[in-house]
Amino acid sequence: MATSSTEICNLALVHLGQGEIASMTEASPEAKVMNRIYEYCRRKCLRDSPWQFATRVVTLAVLPDETDSVWSYVYAKPAGCIRIQGIIPESSTTQTVPYAVREEMIYTDMGEAELKFNYDIEDPNKFSDTFILALSHLLASVASKAITGDPADKTTNYQMYQQLIEKDKGVDAGESKEIPAVGLDFINARA
């Protein structure tokens, strides 16, 4: 199913008991509010959970001309990195190693580091269903004062947003378990 930013904004307007907009660039007050807050809310929602659809793992590019008195390696922060989930040690995909971020640089003591991060996905067709619903509630919460003026709309929609973020963290935890290597020798010996 094709999804657009306008459809996501319309879902937010439904949460507020409002009618739909045809476009985020139309002259209606609702469209003006949604157009103003959409990018901020999309980026915040992407940062607030380790969404699987937005997760990327890349080998970091070392910055040989950069040095640090605390960390052994300085790497460039990847383009589109909106949230760092961690630096993955060679022996595991679930544990991370210590690091620091300053400006657009990542500092760590690990050579040939791989970074797990949320990528700044802009195409709504790549969003998960839970992300779309969470984003729509965040939009409704942020837009509520300008559109309905009802503080209860802000509170209710922000609570729904938080619940969906927590739900996603649980789903991702259940979908990305590492398979232990224990017992594989026994299985391979049977073959």
C-alpha cells in the first residue's frame, strides 16, 4: 500500500477529530500546521526507538588526520545517521563498545569499527506500520494546541505515542535475537 506524508498527517487529524487535507501545501490551517511540524516529528520519531526498518550497520570510515587524547580512533559519522544504537564488537551483534560523539565524529578504542544506527528515512513507503501510527500520534500531540486547543488531545496522543514506541522496542527485541553457537558441533557431527 502506498503511503504519503499527507496520509500520515490525515491519520493525525483523525486522532484530533478533524477532517482530511488534500495536500500539505494547501491553504487550510490544518495543512499549514502539519506542513510546519511534519519533518520535526518524523525525525524525532526516528530517534526515539531502534526501528528495524531504519536500522543500518556500516563499517566506519577512519579519519586519519584526527587525533584524540582519550580515544584511539576517530571516525566520520555516516551521512543520514539520526540515532546511534552502538558500535558492534567483532564477537557479537547484541553488545556494544564504549564510544563518544562530538560534532560529526565518533570516538572509540575499537579499530575497524562497525556502527549500528538509525538511518534518516524520508520515504513513507519504507516506514513500518507501527512507526506510521506512532508518528501520527506524535503529530496529533504537537498539532493539538493549534488545531483543537484541547490539552487532553495533546496528553492522550502523546501517551499513545509513548506506548507505541515501547511496543516497538519489545517487538525489535523479540525479532533480533542472536543465535548462540553452542551445540552446532553436535548438529554438524550428525550430518
